[in-house]
Amino acid sequence: MGYAGYSPGANSRMPDALTYLQQVLRSLPLDAAAETLAVIDKLTRNIVSTPREEKFRKINLTNAKIKSVIGDVPNAIALLQEMGWVCEENAVVLPASIRLSHEVHVIGIIEAQDWYKTENAKEKTRLMRAAKEVDPDVALVRQQIEADKKERAAEGPVTKGSTATKRGNGTKSSLDDIAPKSSGG
């Protein structure tokens, strides 16, 4: 049977391919994502909980708050459109035929919010490391390592192996020629 009774990939650490909705959810700018996703999450939960309520199916883009967190944020309108929203004059409307689901849309937003929290933590760590004062000796060594890497990369890959060279015929007399002579006896 193989795999000791486990299905292949059960313990795999490789993530599944992202759906297009997940890709769009992760395409928001890092600095604006938290606030934008919070508003979209609230709007989506309202629709999921009361799908027939018309007031939740229209987002007025002239509203100052909505404009700042959705209208002015790159890819936010594209995200809404991927969820089924349709652009109209100064508004985005969700047609009555579109049903948002908790399992797909709300959970997708929650997962995206978690992903952005992780990305923000990584960015904060990266900025802290970059801001630390670096010892000049360490910086010099790192620069030399990078220069060496570039030099090796410029030479190209090694395509020729080492070749044997004849050093003698292998007899004792030829070894005596290359061995240092001792002065003692």
C-alpha cells in the first residue's frame, strides 16, 4: 500500500494554490489592507447575515470613509468586483442574484487578514534589522562576501573538471626528488 497507510501529501507543508479571490484579497497595499479588509468584512458579514436587505447591497463611494478605505485603495474595487459587486455611478452594487457565502467570502477575508498580520510582522522585523547600527567591520566583511559572490557569478559555472597531471613515475627515486632531505641521518 505504501505511505504507511497515510495518503500522499497528508503531511505536506506545501500550500495549496491560491484561488483568484485569495490572490485579489492579498493584492491590497500592506499599509492600507487592515482597514480596507475590516470594512469589506463588515459589509460582507451584513450581506451574509441578511441577504435580502437592500441597504447592505449598495456602497456609496462618495462617502468620505468609504472613499478613503475602498475608493482610494489600489485593488479594493477589483476585490469587490471579484466578489460579485458591480460598479455604477459613484457606487458599487451587489446584484440580488449574487449570494455571498460565509465559507468562501467571510473565511477568505479572515484568512487574508491573518496573512496581512504576518506580512506586517515580517516587514516590521525587516525594518528593525535595517535600522540597527551595523558594526563597520561586519559591514566590510558582508560587502566582501557579496563582491566575491558577484565575481564568482560573473565567471560563470564550472564546466571543466580538474585534470590529472603527471608528477613523476611513482618510483622511490622520483619521490626522493620531491621530498625534503633531512639533515640528520
